[in-house]
Amino acid sequence: VRSANQVAWKRVGVRYLANAPDTPMPDFPNEPSAPVVTGSSTNSAALKERMNALQDTRTGHFFADYEKSSGNYIADVDGNYYLDILNQISSLAVGYNNPVLAEAAKSDEW
């Protein structure tokens, strides 16, 4: 067992992992290396206005774009990319649009 000062960090793709596995994690196409904030909220504002006709949107602050989300980053409809550490907790282990899972889903074995 190593102390916190003795952790061996290993670079795997754009990530650094302590005690990384011997098999590399897949690279995620188009995964940003850091969060991207465009400053625009034009698309989100329009969607929020449309949704407000159906339900109270005061607690809704985010419209995700799951097709553009990649790896550990979730995209919104305005082109912002956020490091997703909580919201979509089920995707933390495998990442958004995981290429290995996408390929496996095309298999006849599923």
C-alpha cells in the first residue's frame, strides 16, 4: 500500500490515473482536454421558453446534447462542454459515447 505521496500517476490518453490498469482505456473521439465555455446561452434560452409552456422551468438550468457528449464531458445545446462528475453518474464509469460499447452494441451477440 502506498501513501498519498507515493501514488504513481500514469497518463492514459488525456487522463492521469493513479494505479492505472495495464490495459489502456479507449480514447474518446472529440473528448475535450478541458471544459469549454462559449458564453452563449441562445439555444438553452429558446428551449427553456418552449418548455415553460409545458411545465415550470425555474429549476431547469441545463439542456444536454448527448450526441456531442464524449468521455467524461457532457455537452449542452450551446456548445459548452462540462466535466461531468455528478449529474449523469451512470455514465462516469464508461463515458459518453464510448466507442467500445458502441461497437459491441452493433454485434449480433447482443
